[in-house]
Amino acid sequence: IVSIHQKKDEAVRPVLTTAQLQRYIRFARTLKPQMTDGARKLLVENYRKLRQSDVSGHGKTAYRITVRQLESMIRLSEALARAHCDDEVG
């Protein structure tokens, strides 16, 4: 990043044009990836670990893990699958 700012003559050239990027985003939004059994088990297991560490947490490092965090993990997983144009959350 520093070298880019030092070489003001050389502009940063994006890989995609704005129109291409907008087209990609429109396409990615149409995808509705489905959660695989393996991904579901992985999310549940990690959520369970977070809940267990939350219960045994001490002092200021403890934080409350709720169902909202699990829902967020699911939404983020689906968004990542869309970004990769995958039909499945794997």
C-alpha cells in the first residue's frame, strides 16, 4: 500500500470494472445456498463450544453467547457461499 502511494504515476487498476462488479453482486444475490449436514454439524459444534466457554468464563473475558450469534454464523456462512457462487454452504 505504501509503495502504491509513493508511485503516484501508476494508478491502481482494478481487476473488474464497476459494471462487472455490479453484475456479479446482482448474480450472487440470486443464489440461495443450502446448508449441508456437515456444515450444520460444524456450526452447532462450534456454537456449543462457545456456549461452554461462556459458562465457564471468568471475569472480564466472559461474554454472553446467545442464539443471535448462531444465527449470525449461519448468515455469514450463507453470504460466504454466495460470494463464492456456491449452491451449498460447505
